[in-house]
Amino acid sequence: MRTRWPVLLVGSVSLGLATAALARTPVDSICPGALLVVQPGDISLRDKPQDRFLFIFYGPGREIERVAKGDRLKVERTSIVKTAFGDQKWAFVEHVGSSSRGWVFVGSPGDADSCCVEAVSAPPRPCP
């Protein structure tokens, strides 16, 4: 029974360090021209951003493909979608190394870090 505690403690400490090591990208810094890498897991490339249907329900567009962790995306344009639960920022991207283009959710405006992507390079000019 004594050997289980050290293993559990080491596992929880290493998990905390791995999570803290991820770089943070503010959602407001994701602009056209930026190069992003998918983090921390796979995300969906969609044919349109979230949209309202049946007056009160919201749903994202149809999934075009799954983009794997570590894949690169080039931002072509962004859009703020207003929902009943707050604003959402979506980016229309080109999947680098593929001919696929589509929309990905990057987070809520003002958030200190994006939920799903990390910036590799900044856009050539500041965000408007």
C-alpha cells in the first residue's frame, strides 16, 4: 500500500508540469496572416462557424475534416459570432500541407489563451 502513494504523487506532479509548459496565445492576437499550430488535441475544420437555427439553438457547421495535434493552420480571416452565451471567435484557415480550408473555433474574445491553437508566427501587421 505504501508504494502506491509515491506513484500517484509523481503522476500528478508530472501532469501539472506538462500542462503548465503549454504556451498561451491570447484569442485577440489571432488575426489574418498568423500561423497557428493545433494544441492540445485534434480539432474540427468546419464548413461554417457556429450559427443559430430554430431561433434559440446554436450549432457549428458540418465537419470537413479532423485536424491533428501539431498540424499547422494559416489564418485567412476571422469572425466574431454572437450567441446567447457570449461571443465566440472563429478563424477561417488553410490547413498547411493540404488543400483543405474551413472554420475553426479559437475561443472567446478577451480570453488570455486560446482553447485549441497556439501561435507559431504573428501576422504581418497588428490586428485591427
